Amino acid sequence: MTTKPTLLQQLPPDLDGNRLPKQVAVIMDGNGRWAGQRGLPRVMGHRKGVDALKALLRCCRDWGIPGLTAYAFSTENWGRPSEEVAFLMTLFERVLRRELAEMMREQVRIRFVGNLSALPDSLQAEIAVAMEETANNTGIEFTVATNYGGRQEILRACRSIAQQVQDGEITADAIDEQLFRQHLYTADLPDPDLLIRTSGEMRISNFLLWQLAYAEIYVTDTLWPDFDRSAFHQALLAYQKRDRRFGKIRE
């Protein structure tokens, strides 16, 4: 009789299971270039990118990483061609509907952060169903940033806090980092330990500006649809070689 492998046994032997990131964030860049290199329309790159995201989520679960946050659609992405935006909205909706049963089986808890009210009504409905159905799942926490912008999130938090001061609920002296983070979309999530960006671009593109303050940043030339377990393995190896001092000096 064979026994089911433990999470630690599933890890590549050169990774330390005690030094894995608890929260990984990923900027999934390169779908369009991947399609262009193959003479395919950009939308085919987005479809392939969904498969890469599913594989990464499963890899995080298998290797014992409890949280993954993916940058799916930024506030700036509305400036893309209308046909591409419409395709992405429909793709998000179809993927949510198609994958919900599997997320339930695998105990994935999904949540969306961003200005969701600006999304199409049908997509908002699918998001609400997915979050409600998976709310009690106890496996990996999967956060999808959709119509999200880091600057907008910070402004939203500032306005909310300013309103509380104006209403006399708090004083200005009460504003500290802990109170501020309570007004962010990610208030109950740990900050990312590791940010991965694919396609070689050296920028964070208005993603989690507050939360990434002390994240380790890993950039790879790999285009997102080609980012697989092997590529993730390399990112984790690089992460485990970093000396995380958070601005302090090691004794």
C-alpha cells in the first residue's frame, strides 16, 4: 500500500520547508507577448495564462504555501482595446463558474480585492457567489486583485479615515500603521513575503504599494503562460537565499 505524500515530501529537496513564504504575490505579465511570438491573437495568451495561474495555485497548495495574491486586472487596464477588455471580463466570469466546484473540492478560499463595483454586473454576481461559497474553506487563501490600483487603494483608505476624524469617531493622533491597514482591501491578510513578476519588467505597476514595503522581489524573463513549477521552484530558491532584515542589522 502506498501512502499519500506529505507536503514536505512533495517539496523539491533543495527547498527548506521552514523558510517558505507565507504569502506570495504575482504580477502575471507577458500573455500578449507569448501569443505574439506564436502568431496567435492576444486573447489566446490570456487563456493560457489562466492555466498557468491554476498550476501555480495548486503548486502553492502542494508545497504548503498558505496564500497567493494575483494581479488579474489593474485600474489602468481599462485603457486596453475594448475587445480585449470585454474578452477578459467574460473570461473571468467563465473561469469562476467553471472552477468553483474544483475550488470547493480543494478547499480553496477565493476573495477579490479592488473596486469591484465598476465590473460588469454578471461578473460581480459570479464573484459574489464564489466568495460566499468558498468562505468557509480552510485550504489555501487565493486573492485576486481585479480593477485594483495601489494608489487608489491608499486614497480610499485616507478618505475613509478622514471621514472618521470629521465625524469625531477618532482623533488624528489615533492614526497609526495598524489603523491605516484596517482600511485597506487586504486588512485581514498578511503582507506578501515574495513578489514575483514575469516577463522581465522591472516595476511593480501600482500593485500593493503599501503591502509590498518589505517583500522580496523576484523578476524573471519567463513570460507568464510559461511560468510553471520549475520556474516557481527557482523563484523560491532565490527567495531562500535572501537575508531578510527588515531594515535592521543582523546580530
